[in-house]
Amino acid sequence: MKRCITSKDFNRFLEDSLDPGSLARLQAHCRECRTCAGKLESWRKLKEKLSTATSIAIPDGFKEKVMYRITNERILPVRSVEVKQGLAVAIILTAILYGIFRPFLGPVLSGMASNLLKSLSVVLYNFLSAIGIDPSVLIRLFGNIMANFQKLLPLFMVTTALMVIAFILLIVKGRTVRQSG
Amino acid sequence: MQDYEIVRLCLQDRTEYFEKLVDRYQKLVYSLAWTYLKDPQLAEDASQEAFVKAYKHLASYNPEYKFSTWIARITTNTCTDLLRKRKDLCPIDDAFEVIDPEDTPEQQVIGRETKSRLEALINGLDPKYKQPLMLYHLSGMKYDEIAEYLDVPMSIVKNRIYRARKMLRQAMED
């Protein structure tokens, strides 16, 4: 009797990856060898059961629904690697320059921040007055917070700066939308 | 036509070519979503969402990788986000549980006995064997695609699927 069929060959049979010659040899051997014929049968059963147990049907009209949805979408531009690298280099350079010139830049930057804060305070004061709220109440509240929690000042400055940036962006975006519309 | 060629055409505003990609990968995407969500409606929603996300980010697709593994990752992330929002996250070990969503009542009665044993056996497999086995048989992924998706060498994928089948066959004979 010829050499029996290995599990790996049965496995290849299961996934239809046996070449025609090997398939013919396997079938011929299984006609002579009862053991291998039994194994082939069990592998065949497994193949059938695997294909039924794991079968899954795509919902009707799935492709059409996807295609309909993408008609309302547009492909987003990708930020190129060069832009990302440039941004990273700029951040690192800025950090290095700030580290070197910190003794000179420190007072200048804090002066700028202080002026910005003052300007914002004026805007806020006028805004609150305009809508009928007494600014002194809020100023006293803010003064108390700052007096008790001085460490919060940088956080407050950063938050204010972010709010201003967001505000400007909203105005710019609104203008862009109006222009395109 | 190769996937990257279709992507290139889509990027040139030939949106209709995206249909070919949907055609090719709908089974993979839906079956993956199904394994994670185990709910036909949720799986359909997540699959649609995955295709829409893929379309919107086509420009960032890197043709060095297979489209199948790229969209499979998008699908997995979409399902994870969806489950996180719903706060009933299915453990990854249970994600590849076998359940047929499309069985009619008759099929359920006829096939239940023959299928249930195999299903139980598959579900009883170690996830490292079950996952590649299900990706191969349920999602219809090829060995190299599974290897890229799972980030393991193809030889390991082949070996695990082979061992999974061998374990199933032995268990069925017992």
C-alpha cells in the first residue's frame, strides 16, 4: 500500500488548494485504504459543516444603501507627511529657541499676555455692562479666586487664549460658509 | 482591476467605481461587524458606516497594504466605537462566536442539530485559533490578508487554522 495521506494534505483538500494530480492521488489512495477513506470522509463533513455553520448573508440592498450614503460625502484631503514633519520641526525649534532666549522672552511674553488679558477684561466689562450685568460682581469673584488660587492664573490665561482662538475660528468659518453658500 | 486602481479612480472623482470595492468587500465588512455586534441591524449600520469612513478617507489609503486589511481595521474600529457608545462591549475573546443571523425558522429547525455541535466546538476553541479560522471561513479572508490584519506571520496563520481544523475534526469524531 502506498504511503497514507497526511493531515496537511487533507487540510489542503478541505480548502481546495490541492493540485489536480495530488487530488487524483488522494482519491485513488482513499479507494484502497479504509483508514484514509474514513479520514477523508470526516474532513469532507467538516468542510461542509464549516461552510454552513459560518455562512452569512448580506442584507438586501446593502450596496445601494452604501452608494446612496456616499453621494452626500466627499473624500477628505489628506495632510501630507511633509506638512506633519514641518509642523513637528517648527514646534521643536520654537521650544529650543524659547529655552535659549527665555531670560529675554519671559518678561516680553508675560507683558504681552498681561496686555491681552487687560484688553479682554475691557471687552468683557463692556459686554457685561451692555447686557445689564454688574461687572464688579464678577470682577470681585475673579479677584477672590485669583487671590486664593494663584496657581490657576496660567490655566486661566491658556483657557482664555483658547476661547479667543475658538471665537475667531467660528467667525472665520461662518464667513467662509456664507461666502460659499 | 486592482483595488489601488479603483481607489485612484475614486480620487479622480469617479465615485461610481467605489461600488466595485463595496461589491468586493461587503461580505468581509458585514461578517466582521456581525462577529463583533451580534445584531443584524447594528452590523448593517456599522458596515455602512465603515464603508462611508473608508470612502471619506480614501486619500489616506496606502496602496502598500491590502485594501481588505485596511477596511477590516476601519470596520473593527467602527464596531469598537459603537460598542463603547452603547457600553455593552463584547469581550474580544467572545467576538468570534458563531451565530447565523439569516436563518429562517425552517432552517433553524433543520440545521440546529447539525450546526450546534460544530458551533459549540468552534466557540470552545482558544481565541488564537478561533479568530483566524472565522476570518478565513466567515469573512472569506485569505491567509495573507489575515496575517496582515492580525499582524502575525502568514506561517502562524496557516498553522493556527490547520490546528483549529484538526482539533475540530478530532472533537467531532469523539
